[in-house]
Amino acid sequence: MATGDPPDSGGEPDAPSQRRAWPWFYGTLVLVIVLAVLGAIFLRPSSSPGQKPPRAPDPKTGEPGDHWYTAFGVSICGEWLPNPPTFETAAGNPNVRVGLNTHGDGYVHVHPDDPSEAGTHATLGLFFTYGGWQLTNNSIAAWTGPTADPTKRSWHNGEACPTGTPDALEVGTLRWSVDCKAMRGNPADYKLGDHQVVSLAFGPAGPPVPAAPSSASPPAYDGFASPAAATSACQPAGS
């Protein structure tokens, strides 16, 4: 009786078995990579606007928040307005203390009380809102008007400056600068910086708005000593 080959007792798997195993290997590898990427996305620390400078105090750790000073001024038709009046509460709501305020010194005191005022929320527009004024990309409503017409507090691009101002009868537009450099866009969206000089001007077109006069003096003491914001490269006119 003829005998056949002895039964296979082990050794390398045949080719079909190898082909069946590889898809499972690659599928598992892809799944591991996908889970790792998703974990990196969802488990990374939060980077919400309120956690970026200027920071609000952290009640969980007791870490204090930032305390910044931004020199600030408004020129209307060639005349610098007086410094905005002191306020520490929101306009129309004296029970709400705000972390973007002023002490009548021509500085925005930036010390956010909570995340809603911190990070990218700490804007010039928010300061204006708290003070009861308005600021857009083409208009400004301030706390007073020029000496020639102190009751006129709102100005829009295309209006003429009133008689009695240095730029009388000139057609005005709203311009602004930061550290004596001309800026574009809506000044209300600008995030305030520490020891910067932010200047707004309504009047005829011209060179960049110079430094606000207040920048030559240090801000009012409010528990933190701070030098003036003006630098050798950015001084008020006539300094």
C-alpha cells in the first residue's frame, strides 16, 4: 500500500494565513494612532482667551492676576481732551466693579477681576463700554467735546471740525496709533498691553497720532508703583 507524505507537524504558516493576519495588524495600528491623536486634542490644557495675559486672579490656587497700565488719550480736531474721569464701576451699574478702569490719570488700569475681562477680552472697546462711551472703526463718543463745543461728544467719519478748533472746517476721520505707530482696523478690538501708549484722534488725515500727553507722567498709584509709559521713541508733542 502506497503511503502519502507525513502530516504537517508545524512550521511556517501557509501564504493564505499570512494574508489573513496582516489586515488585522494594520487595522489595530491605525486604531491606536487615531486614539492617540484624539487624546492629545481633548486632554491638552485649555487655552481659552481668559487664561492668557492679562490674567485674572485664580481663586483655586490663590495666584494673583496681572496689573497693567496703558497710557491713553483722545484728540478731537487738533485738541487733546481732558483725561477721562475716574470710574471703577460699570456705567449705569454702580454695583458692578470692573477690572478695566481709570483713575483720572490718562491711563487704563488693566487688572481683570474674572476671565470675562482677561486675555483677549481686555480690549479698548470694553474699557469704553465700561466708561459709558462708544468706539467703532469710524466713530467715537467720548466723555466730553473740544473747548469750542464741549457738548458735542460724538464724531463720525466725514464730519467737519467746528469753528474755534485748531482743525476748524476740516473734514475729519478717526485715526489711532499704538506707541506712535499708525494702526489699522477697529480700535475697539485692540487688546490692551502693559506700558503701551494708545492714542485716538478725530481730524484731518496726517502723520501717525502722537503719544497722548498722559504718557509722560506715571499712572496714579493704586497699590502698584509704575513708571511713565512714554519712551524716547514715543513722546508727546512738545516733550
